[in-house]
Amino acid sequence: MALNFYKNEILTGQSGVYIRQKFLGNGAFDVSEVRVVARDLLVALNALKNAGVTHADIRPDNIMLVNHQSQPFRVKLIDFGLAMETHDLRNDDVIQ
């Protein structure tokens, strides 16, 4: 029998609302910030793929910029309420 375990972190930082405001023109990310966001999201997506999990709800509200000691921020992908294991999907399944 397989058991699933989930790890929860206490996160402090700015939620996806901040990201959405930036994208809607209330500010802009500079190139170094875009690199951090892109890198951290790609690392998270790769980890999910390797674990056989699909998030299924990636949007600004589910991306959090968290405080980090050695950098201005790190990106965390949150809210796995719609996540599913990829072996549960068929090739013709569409995830919206």
C-alpha cells in the first residue's frame, strides 16, 4: 500500500496579487526579477513532472514571491487543490 505525504511550508512574502498588479501595468519586473520568476517556476514544474504530478491550476494567484535571505525573493507554486497524478490522465485528456 502506497502512502502519500505532503510537506507544508509557512511562507512570508507577496501573493499572486502582486504579480497580477505588476503584469497589469502598476509596475514592471526588471530583467533580473523575470529571470528569478522563470527559473523558479521551471524548477517547480520539472519537479512536478518528475514526481508524476500535474498542478492543473497555474495562474498568478497561485504563484507567491517569498522572502529569501540571499536574494530579494524566491518563487513558490502554491495551491495544489486541483493537482492530479499524471498516470490518472489519458493521452486525449485536456486540462484547463
